[in-house]
Amino acid sequence: MTQDQFKNNPLEEENPGAAQAPEDVAADTAAEATEAPADEAAEATEAEEVDEVGKLREELAKEKKEYLFLMAEFDNFRKRSLREKSEIIKNAGENVLKGLLPIVDDFERGLKAADAAENAADVKEGMQLIYNKLVKYLAANGVKPIDPEDRDFDTERHEAISVVPVPDEAQKGKILDTVEKGYMINDKVLRHAKVVVGQ
């Protein structure tokens, strides 16, 4: 074909893209081929992300439900513990008072016997027996008197109600007299001993 014929070729004028070079056609096909897998990969990644978000939401809902259950369970435990603690304290008080009732009975019998007794020594003996029973009961419950023979003043166990000047240096800071006995309960001061201290 001559150059003029090539210029005047009606096919070329009507469809200029029809006679593309083979290299251009191959490039266009390769581009389309790479676009298709890229789109499919993007859709697959998006689908995976949607699935992962769905799973995370399910896990979050499950964890939230378990958290609320645990909070409710803990609240019930706390209320139950407080109720049991108050019942223990109440019952402990009841048990202590119940243990004192036989001693009260002994006092009542002793008072009746004192009215009929002609000998004061018998009354004193009865009172001593009741006193011993009470002290034994207190000791069984962990209550013991602070040793009155201990002459060293200790602010943790003693309360000085009076201070008396003493001529002897050795008696300064020492307990001269115990006005009211102190008591300990399980190594804790229940009542401080009221004492007179030398100064």
C-alpha cells in the first residue's frame, strides 16, 4: 500500500484505535488483568475486616455480660458478708451474755441464802465462790486482769488518776496504788488500770 493509500484508508479514519500496535494491546490486557486481582484482594480484605469487627463485637458483648455478672455476684457477696458479720457480732454478744446467766442465778441464790444466814463467814464464802466462777468465765473468754504487782507505770496499760510526790528516787515513775483494776482481752487492753503514780 502506498503512503497516500494508507492516509486515505477509510478503516483508519473511522476507527483510529483499531489498528493499535501489538505492544499497546498487551499492555492494556496486562493492566486489566492486574486490576481484577487487586479489586478481588481489596474485597477479600474488606470482608475479612468486617468478619473481624463482627467477632470483636461478639467478644465485647460476651465480656461485658460476664463483667456485669461478676459485678452482681460481688455485690451479693459483699451484702452477704456484711449480714453474716453483723450476725456473728450479734450472736457473739448473745453467747457472752448467755454464759453470764448462770452466774446471775448464783448471785440470786446467794442473796436469798444471805437473808437466812446467821453467820457472815458463810455469806462471804458463797460470794467468793460466785466471784471465782465469774473470774473463771472471763478467763475462758480471754479476759484477764492486768498484773497489779507490776509496779512500772506503762501508759499503754495504766491510767494515772493521781500523782504523789515521793522522797525516794527509786519510787519515781512507779505505781504506788491501784485504785481500779485493769483488764486485757487477748493481749489487748479492755480497760486501763487506774493507778496512783509516784513523782
